[in-house]
Amino acid sequence: MCWPIRVYELTKTMATYRASLSLPTAAEPTQSHTRRSLRAFFRSWVNWIALLIIVIGFLMAITPKEWLPHDPTAVNPALRLQPPSLFSGEGDFLLGTDTLGRDILSRSIYAARWTYLVSVSAVVISTVLGTMAGLSAGYFRGWLDTIIARLIDMQLAFPIVLLSIAVLAVSGPSLLNMILVLGLVDWARYARVVRGSALSLREEDFVDAARATGATSWRIMMRHILPNILSSIVVLTTFSTARLMLTESALSFLGLGVTPPATTWGSMIGGGRDYILQAWWISAIPGTLITLTVLAINLAGDGLRDAFDPRGER
Amino acid sequence: MFARFRVLLVAILALVLTAGCASTVTPTGVQPGDTENTSSGVVEEKVLVIGHHVDPVTLNPVTNTTAAFQSVTASTIEQLVYFEPEGSDILPGLAESWAFSDDGLQLTMNLKEGVIFHNGEEFNAEAAKFSLEQLKASPPYERWTQEFGDIEVVDDYTVVINFAEPTGFALSALGRGSYVLPPAYYAELGAEEFSLAPVGTGPYQFVEWVKDDHVTFEAFEDYWGGPPAFDRIVWRVIPEDAARVAALQVGEVDLITNVTPGQANTIRNDENLRLVSIPGVRVFMTYVDSRLDHPVADPMVRRAMNYAVDKDGLVALFDGEARGLDGQYLLPGIIGYDETLDNFAYNPEKAKELLAEAGYPDGFTMTLKYPIDRYPLDKEMGETVAAYLEAVGIDVEQVPLEYGEFRRQHVEEETMGPAWMWGLATPSDPHMMVSLFGPGSIYTRFPDDQRVFDLIDQGMRETDTATREGTYKELMAIWNEEPLGIYMIVPNDLYGMSIAIENFVPRTDQVVDLRTTTTSE
């Protein structure tokens, strides 16, 4: 269970070591920080595996409904709770069927699109919102900063799941509501990080220089401050995707998720809740998929963070 | 070190064993001469513990119609007449026989003699009259007792109910709510106070009620039906479904109510437990609003939708613990059920043909609303119906709603949209069932149809069973030709119990009546 982590640590150390050895020749002045970081990222095989799992998930998400072995939404109660033929060797459902007799394999693939859609869209919303809020707070300071910083504190003090349940219970479960709720509750994490960085960056000489040449505040924020924070945002984004995927699963498990026939891995787990002792595969298979995907995204996030960390390069 | 420890252990064990023996030996040893006492002294108290799914809000059965509350006092407060356990016939209770006058305006009831209440009051015609007056005055029963007029005491054991109009379902109203109350005690305490310390004529009398925890009853030795089978009955409140089954498995409780379909197999597979089921009263349908300008307004489309949905498939969702409706609102065993009607056996091809014939060869779009987490498998049923309709080309947009919101929309908004799925529960009397769809009812979501309203009214006024049957069959035929929606299923009510529990009779009306229940232990 824990050897991959140890190997991963080792790999990381070696990568750092190798990087430090090759620094004098490899670090040419023309090579950008981003390119160097990406190169460091791809030096680790753990990152490759994580990326592979994420890419497989994306491929599942874009697989057309018609290509799936069975229709993921057609019910057949006569064939409900069939065990996976993968283990039992009988039946034509590789991963078994659920409580309504739908093929778990087809549904797992079909659910990937909604699972990814919800978490990725929510992350996009929260990234944009959080970055804008954090940038303006950190750059303009003053009363705007006071207000935004207090808002961030308030938002962070509120448990995400609780807030989402409350909002979804009132607005009713739907795909759009789910995306909006998750996107709107997660902005504070970005805002806090971005605000901190912007606060220190705005005192830098190159910002003063830009201001002296008459650049507008917008231009300074976008062209001079934002690029310097981008790597932290990217790292934060990966962790956020994983976390929102879990939150989405939790909400779907509670029945607050997307509306049928759309489904997510979380709602598949919820659907098998009452049958866990009779038919473990209904919940276990989407559960495994969530675990693998979240683990992969987290590992990729870890890898990105290490790769972008300037201290790691030297 | 170890040796000494072992000696100590043996000594303790010996002490425990002898002490244990001593305590079991003493009672028989002390009273060697008294044979009667010896036998009863050895037999331990017989206690029946029920794991109930809800804490009763009140123990006064006449102020509400909630079977889950009334179950708790069903073996304490008896009724004049009862519904038969499964069906719509009426069986005697504390009224031994009855007869309608020829004009149908009077019902004469002959009462059982020699019945006393737990507090010593005597049951007679005055008590019956008092009880019927409480029923008449009770708001939840009003819609069924509004035709009830004066109640007369003829002699000590005969009572007559007068009606404003001939009332065919009067006995059903009595079967549902003719609770026999002690007049002096009830009048002194009032309905509210009575709920805290109910008194009746049943085999088990009230002991205590600890809110959200348990209600205890003990045997009433002077019961007219002979000595009760149990010394005590304890209703324990266990709201969590899984916890109730677990309590039954470990023997903490002997009988549980409201077993969910998902847990039925757990009980079935346990050799110490037994699963008992009975068709329930909640009729699940996908209703349509045929007043709307929408394809569902066409009866042919509605018939097509009925052919599209596999009732057997829905029954399979419940592991067989449900029964499909036969193209009509009434169930077999209820007056007016017609087995000759088209039961809309699953036939997606015919559904497509009918849709094409009605002018929708490519189907149409409709929303389907359904409540979630309210009834067992409600979400699954909604998804299944939607999938069946999708299969014949109808594009269904599913709208699962939290029950409170579903209910609010149903009550407050003009329309639920073209289609919604849920279950309505009524006593198994044809009038009580079909009058849901009477004129002005919130459940009536079809254009006013005088034929239908006349038949409902006519059925209400008939006291002769054969004529009643003809009326309701006529109504069922209309609703078969022009369906109210998609006729789906009635899930069974499930009870789990230890195999030692015998003679438990489940009832369609969901009231748990333990008067005849015994134990083999």
C-alpha cells in the first residue's frame, strides 16, 4: 500500500539531485521557468502514471454513448443485480448490473462525462472568480482588500459540503445548479493564495517600472502580476479538481447530484447503498474509479507543485 | 506466578457457577408445597418487543388517520367493526352484527355483552354512541362521516346510526375509525390528555409512554376474549431502517415494522427470522394532467404509455414484493375490480403503433416529476418508468424532487406539468379510493367529466353490494379506456419477526393488530 509513496519520494529526491547536478549547463538563460518545470514534471514516472489515469478518464468521458457495450440508461429489471462476469465467468455483463438491471461497465464510462464535466466546470468558475477577487484585493489594497479578505474568511469558515447541501436543497438538484454551487463555494481558496502573492508582487521593482511607463492597473495585474502567480494557480487547480470531484460524489450520494438519466460515479455509489451486502459491485466499481481518479489528480498536483517549486530546481 | 493465578481463576469460576446454580434453585426449593405457584414462578415473563419505525405523535387513535400511530394502540383500543385483514369486507368487532334499513337511512348495530374497559367502565350502547360521536367530530374523518346523522340508543346493547342520505361506504368508515372509547374517562380527560394515557377494551392495557423511546402495555386479565398471550408488549422506536433490522437479528426486538425492500433478503436469509408481507394500500401511478395542451391529453397516447411500461419489471424492482395494477385503480378483492379489463400487458411494439396512430410517430417531450427518499424505491421507480417511456420514443425529462417540494407543487401550483409519479394511500373501500378523483379534488387532473363524477356519487349512495360493484366496474371501464395515467404497482408492506412469533396477521390497512398474536416460546 505505501511503497509507491516511498518510491515516489525517492524519485523526487533523485530528480532534485539530478537537477542540481545538471544545473550549471542545463539552465540556459533562454529556457523559461515553465518549460524547465514541465521537464522536471515529466522526469517522474509517478507523474506519468497519474497523467495516464487522468487521460483514460478523459477518454471515457468523451466516448459516445453508442460505442458502449450496453445502453447505459435502458433498464431491464429482470436482469437486475447480476454479478460481474469478470469474476463469476457467466452472464454478458463484465462488471455486473445495478438495481435497475443496467450495465455497470457502460454506466461507469457514461458517468465519467458528468463527473468530469461537473468538477472541471466548477473549477473553472472558482478559478476565474477567486483569481479576480484575489488579484484586485492584493493589488488595490485599502477598503476593497478589507472587504474581500473578510469575505474569504467567511467563505473558508463555512464547510463546503454543508453549504452545498443547503443551497441544492433549496434550488433543487440539477447539473447546472451543482456546477454553480461547487464553483461559487470554492473561490476563496484561490482568492487567498492569489491575494497573498499579489500583495508581495505589487511592491516589486518591475511593477513600479510598469507603473512608471504609464501601464493601467488592469494591464499590470494581467501582464505583470498574474503570470508570476500562474504556477501556484495551476497547482491549486489540480487539487481543487480532485476535491470537488469528491464533494460532487458526496452530494450525489446524498441524492443532490445531477438528475437522471445523467449520472455520476457518486450517484452510482448512492444507488447501490441499500444493496451493499447483496451486490457490492454496484457501489464498489464507481468507488474504485473515484479513488483512482482523485488519487491520480492529487499525484499530478503534487508533481506539478514540486516541479514548479523554485527551491526544487537548485 | 502463573500457577497461583490459575488457582485464583478456578476459585472465581467455581464461586460464579455455584452462585448461578443457587439463584435458579431457590424459587422452586422455597415453595415445595405450592404447586400452582411453582409452575408460574419458573415461567418467565412473556414480553413482545416491537421495533417500530416511527414515534407516535398521539396515542388517541380517533384524532388521526395515521396507521403507524394507531398500530401502537390497536391492541388496547378496539373497534366496533373491522376491515378484513386483506380486502374490503367488514368483520365484527365489539359490534356483533348489523343491518341497514330498507331505505338505507338507518344502520342498526348489535353490541357484544360483558365487555369492560381497563378502568372498570362497562361497554354498552351509551359507550358506543359516545365513541361514534367522537368519530363524527374528528376532522380527519369528516370527509367519510359527513352523512352521519343522529346516533340513537335503542337498548343497552343496540345502537342505531341515522344517515342524511343512503351511504354505501358507511361500514368502511366505521371499519377505519370506529374506536371504542370509555365515555366517563374520555370526557373527564379530553382528547389531548387521553392521548397520554389511553384506555380501551383490548387485551393489553397502557402502562407508560416515554417519548421517542418506547410505549409499554401489560396484559389485561379481564379481557373478554380470554387471557392475553403476552404479559407485556413494548413498542420501541427505532427510526433508522438498518438499525431496526439489526435489532431484530440480534434478538433485541421480536417484530419489526416497515422493512424496506432492500433489506427483505437479509431477513429471508436468516433462519431465525421470518418475513411476512401483505399487499399495501399505496397505489403507485404515473399521473398525467390531461387538461393541458399536450399529447398526454389524448387517451390513445395514455394507453400507449401504459403498454410501454412493464409492470412485471417494476414488481421485480421489489424482489416480487409488490403487485402490478391491472389497468385500473382498484385491486383484486375490492368491490368494483374487473378482471375482464385490458391489463395493458407490456407491449412496447403496440405502444409505438398507438403513438404513431395518435399522430406522434417520433414521440414527444414531457417532464416527469417524482419524489425521492419518501417511499421505498421511489427514485428507482421514477427512473425505470422514464427509461421505459424513452424506449418507445417519448423524450422524458426527469425532475426528481424532495418530497416537501413535490407536495408543495402538487398542492399550490395549478399543474404539475404533463406527468408525475407518486403513490396515494386510502382505506381499501372503492368509494374512499375513487373519491380521490371527485369534482374539485386536488387529485382530479383531468377535464371535468360528468359521467365520472356521477358514477362516483352514485357509488357513494348505494348500500347494496351488487349494485355498488356494477357502478364501480363501469367507472373502471371508463378509466381503462381513458387512463388516469400509467397504472403501475402496489408495493407490499413487509414485516420481519422472530420465528417464535405465531399468528401474526398483517393487515392491508397497515394497522398492526396484535390481539391474536402468540409465541411458541
